[in-house]
Amino acid sequence: MTSKTPISVWFFTGALVAFYGIVILAYGLYALTLPPSGRALSELHPDIWWGGVMLVIGGIYTIKFYPFGKK
């Protein structure tokens, strides 16, 4: 009989947050090529910052709770 370890919900949460971070970061980099908008504080590029933060946090959770390859 083989023992199966359950997959942590934090692995999926980290993967989802990392995916959203990639999407937001990609849009932020694309938005650099567009003419400036009239949004408040748009010169700080919050989409690039938040996309990067979400990518890093999601990557940390995905790596920490990676279920495959553990024995």
C-alpha cells in the first residue's frame, strides 16, 4: 500500500498569486510603452511594483509548500 500525502492548499494559493503577479507585471511593463495616463501617481508604476511583489510572494509559497518529490 502506498502512502499518499495530501497537497497543501497553500501550494495552490502560491501558484495562483504567482500567476496573477506575472499577469500584472506583464501589463505594467506593457503600460510603460503607452502614453502617460491621467491617473494619480501613475508615474510610480504601481502595477509593476505589485506584480513583482505578488510574483515573489507566490513563488515563496509555491516553493515552500511544493508537494511533489518529497518522501
